[in-house]
Amino acid sequence: MKTPKNTTPGSARSGKSTLEERFFLSGPGRRLGELIRAGRIFFEFLRGFRKLHFVGPCVTVFGSARFPEDHVYYQLARQVGSQLAEAGFTVMTGGGPGIMEAANRGAREVDGLSIGCNIELPEEQECNRYLDQWVEFNHFFVRKVMLVKYSYAFVVLPGGFGTLDEIFETLTLVQTGKILDLPVVVMGTEYWSEMIDFVSHTMVREGTISPEDAARWILTDSPEEAVSTIVKAANTRFHLNLKPRWILGESRRTRKRAPKEGSTEP
């Protein structure tokens, strides 16, 4: 197995990547420079499309990079990764340590396919060692597109600002109809309890969201319930055949991606 290459925190490569995005987001630049950056972003998208096109129906797991192996949330993510893989899904994460590593590890332990979309950062950017395939991105927005584009559901475990960004951006895409009404499963409900209360009560009461918006996520601490909900949605909405057919010599690692509903792909 190939080992993901690691980037030492604070290295020249990760620092250059951080500066590149900082310059891009710092306001208008010279026209030629903006054109060159647009080209780099295009090829970053293209690299992601080529790398992830045949990885199979994915479920993306979001969560903090900071939980150690002996933490209860790490173990919860590991169970979720295993059960998603056993159900026939490819497990996709941000490719880093903590919750991401745990979900990828769980998938690998049952011979499932484990994918990482890593972001180059001065800290916490190293790929974990449980990835079958990975792709590194310079820009957060490119990475987030990839994590959403190839997923049929999302599992959110405890995390920080990045996880909050991912969960609410995903919910916004569902709310506005930019993506289909895909399952968003929130786990570690005690950790998220104040956020859940704020969304379900304060935001609804003040009218900033509709009551149905507060019900767009699925709250559970049970890996079995989370995975069964995702499998049910996949079967009813996308008619996915998640189980490989042994008579055709298929396995979880060789199964091709099924097209989403409404797709023109063969």
C-alpha cells in the first residue's frame, strides 16, 4: 500500500499554499495574475474530478482533526466508517487526523474503500495512513466542492470551526435546492446540544429559518441507525446497488460509481 506523503507543519510547501489562497482572497489583483490564479483553480478542480470519478457512491464524514485515538468520538467515527463500508459505501473524509482518520480507519478495517480530500495547511494538514486514495487541494472551496459532489449522504461528528462551516454549508445547499435532499446525520448529540437548541428554537422563533429547516438533519448517536437511514435514502432516492456481485468478480474496492438521479452518465 502506498503511504500518503506528509507535509511537515510550517513547511515551505504548506506555507506557499496558505499564502496563495490568502493573496487570492485579499481583493482585486493585477489582471494577468488573476487569470493565472483562475487557471490554477481550474486545474485543481480538474485534478479532483479525475481522481474521484470512479471511487463509488461516497458518504462524507466531517469532524475534528484534534481527537486522539482513545477518545470516545474517535471510536464512534471508527464504528461509523466500518458500518458504512460494510453497507457498500466509499468512506470519504478531509483526509486528516482525528475524526477523519477514525472514519477512514474503520472503512479500511473491513476492506472498504477509504478516500481523503486533504487541504494543505501550516498545521493539521497531514494525510492519515488509512487512505486508499487521496487528493490534496490548495483552496478550501475546491475541497468542499469535492466532498459534496461525490457524496450521497453526510455524517457530522464533533468538531470546530471547520466542521461548523461544513455542516451549515451543506444544509444551506439542501435548503436552497442546490443539491438534492441528501441525509445529513449529526452524531455526538451531547456535544452539539446547544447548537441544536439554538437552531430548533431561537432561529425558528425569530423566523430566520422555517420549522422544516430545523428538521433537515438526523440526530442520533447510534452507528446502526445512522447507516440504516443512509442506506434507506440511497435505495429509495438513487436506486443504488450497494452490494458487489461476486458472480461478476466485483468487490468493494472495484465497484464503479453509480450515477446520481437525473444524471446523463451511462
